Amino acid sequence: QDSVYTHCSPRPSSRSTEHATFQGLRIAATNTEQLYKVCYCSGRRCYDPTSWVEVANRLIVAPSTYTWLTVPASPILRKTVANTLSLTVQRPAFKAYTDPSQWRIRVVRHYFDCDIYHYSSGFQCGGAEVQECAPTEPWTADSATWSFSLNLQHSV
């Protein structure tokens, strides 16, 4: 079963009878190239699925250079007193030339962007509460792993 997501805002940043330009849209990349249909509604009855028309071109999103894996794979629930989480970030060989020992991750609340420093008191990396975290386990040329302790009973 496919999931269908409709993005209804923001309004176009510029428009004419021939085009509409949107700014600030983000589409998360996956580990493979993705092809998306783009549909248009003239602004009349957009609540009605029959008011949407597919435009001629497709949107192609290139695969991400970096992919990640968590253990456990399922979400950690607040009702559990204490948990550990392992995050591994990897890339294909020779896709980028950065030292994985210098990679950093930041945990932010879901309603913030990644450019804000924020952490809750329930998040620990390497035994200390931090805003950015270096890899906590041995890394390879193309991957790094972080281990976290989460105490969600006390997080804000």
C-alpha cells in the first residue's frame, strides 16, 4: 500500500499563468533515487481530489550520500523508564571525503530545525548530557556509530 502525501502550503513565492515557484520545501532523500509526481490545483475546491491535475514533468530526488540505521528499529516510547539507542551512519565508499571520526550528530525535538541547539535532560551520549555528539564506538572509513542513553521519564 502506498502512502499519499499532499503538500498544501506555503503559497507560491512567485507565480504567473505559466509557472509557480515554491521556496523552503524539503524532501528527505532515501538510499535510492526517488521519482515523484507533481500535481496542481487552481485554488478552487482543492479539498476535492478531482480538482488536482498532474503536471508534465516529474520531480527526481537523488539518493542520499549518507544513510542511517537505528537499533532498536522501532520507536522508543516515553512510558519506558530507561533505554539505549544505537545509531549508525554510513555512506558508499568514495562518495564523500570526510573523516568519520569528525562526524557529529545532534538530537533535537521534532518541532525544531537542526540549526538550533536543544537537548532534553533525558539524553546522554558517552555518559554526559551534550548538544553534539562524536562517535562513541570505533568507526570505519565509511561509517560511524553512536550509542545513547535515554531516560524519557525525565525529559521535557
